[in-house]
Amino acid sequence: MNKKALNTDISLGADDVGAVPTARKVNNKALSADITLNASDVSAVPTTRTVNKKALNTDISLGADDVGAVPTARKINDKALSEDIKLNASDVSAIPTSDITNVTGNSKTKVINQEGITAYLATKMSNNHLGQVNTSNKFSDFLETGFYQVMIETSAQLPSDYPRNADGTPLFGYGFLEVRRLSSLIIAQIYLNSFGDVAVRQSWDGGVNWSNGGWRIVSQDLATTSGASNSKGITQKAITSMMFGIEQSWKNLTTSRSKDTEYTNTSTKIRTVSVSTTSTGNTVSTVHFYINGNLIASANSRFSESEKVANLTIPVPPGDKYKVTGNGSVLIWSEL
């Protein structure tokens, strides 16, 4: 039996019958009973395991986004991240620190920092501060290019060439005198005091005589209103305040204006007044506009219209009085 003679008792083992002995083990588990192997028994990863939230029940592919990384194709200032990069000033449109200096020079590419400019200006002002004008000297004593401090009590005895207003009153005596010597003969002086007054004069003979008899008070040559002078200028603010439509806006004054009442343009600009009146039935709507008591314009609606509206838009000069009369009620009254 199983190649063993029966002339005596025989004993068959697992090998004789083509079997596996129960003592045999699979992955350290005996075959004395049914066994179950799992992923850990065969040093494998279970298909339920995930990598970055992707299950291993099939092939997976992780990208840069899956691992919180930046793809190597990503660029910074046109430089790929496939390797270490280094950005310099030109890459970010900046000035390299090597081109920032604190001294003056002739370079067309370098810039001077705040410290350098401040130091330079302080030095120049110090170098050009050449003296002081006081009661012991005259403005004509200072004829060389530079800045001179003016320290004069205007109640004290003033220098003979001290700048004065047209009425003879002296300008405030604390400020700076700037002198520009343009040649051996041409000299300009500019006095600016702490009140903002500006006085100028010029000499063509080395400071012996001064043009037009002396100082010209420039700050007094600027007017704040219109006029007939051909020598004075008008300040920017004054011109702006007189320009039509600038710093003006339309206002609906229907509830605060009434017919047959005279009003005054108290502003410094032309005031544009637009009035519409309306009537119904057999009454024609009319509107009459008066300036300083004079009838300037009239308008009336068509009789055939069901709602009869008349309108006038008139510019009123500054200071003039104006009034609206006519038939019908005020529909809208606007002013610019």
C-alpha cells in the first residue's frame, strides 16, 4: 500500500499519501486547522490603505498638489524651480544696494539715499550761510552769492535800504536774504520773511545803484480780485474762484425759491438760474426773468399742450439781483 508491502504492519505518513503534515506552517501559522493569511502576514499593504487620501486598490499617481509641493515646472520671475534659484535686484526691477550711495557724484545709474541728500543739503546751506543782516549794516553790504540771515526788529532804527511797502511801512524783519552775483556788475537780491512777503531788487553796476529805485514787493503784485491793472497778477485761488463751473454744482432750490421774489447772486462767480413753470387747462404757462429790475427774457408754453411748461435758463453776474414772474406754478427751480 502506497508502495509498502502488507506482509507486516505498516505506518503511512503524510509524505506517503502526498499530504502536508499538520505541523507544517505557512507564514508561521500551523496547518493543524484552516488558516487565513492577510496583508501583514505576507508583508504586503492592504488595498484599503491610502496614500494622501488615494486608495491602493489600484495603481495611483501622486502629483505636487497631492503632497503639498510646488511642481518643478513652476517659475519665479521666469526662473524654473527644477533646481535652486537665486533672485537679484534686476530680477525684481529693483535697484541693487551696490548702486545706492550716500555721496554726490556723476553716475547716471546710482541713486543717493535720504541720509546722503540730507547731509548734502545741510552742508550746502551751511557753506552758503555767509552772514547776518542787522541794524549795524545794510542789505547792500551783502553782494556775494549765498544766504544771509535777517534779524532786525522793525521797531528799531532800520538800515537805509530796508525793504518797505508802498505806504512806507517796513516788512517784517526776520527771514532770509538770498544774493545771486551773476557777474562783476549784475547782482540780484531776494528777501523772504517769515510772513511770506517777498521783496526783490537788482543792480547792474556792482551794487552801487539798484533798478527802479530799489525794492519791489512781489507779494503785493498778486491780486485776489479782477481789476484793470496791467502789472499785477491774480492768484491761482482767485482765478479759480471766478471761473464759471469750477467748484460749482447744480442745486435743486424748488422748495426754497418763489416767483415774484428778488434774490441776489452773492458769490464771486456767474450763477446760472434755470426755472420751469407749469399750468393746466386753458391757462398758458409763462415765465419772465428780471435782472436788476430789467426784463431779460420771457418764455411761454403752447396752448395746445395738455401740460403747459415754460422754461428759461439765464446767467446772473456776481452781485446782480434777479427775479422770476409769470403764470403757472414753479415746476422746478435749479441754480448752478
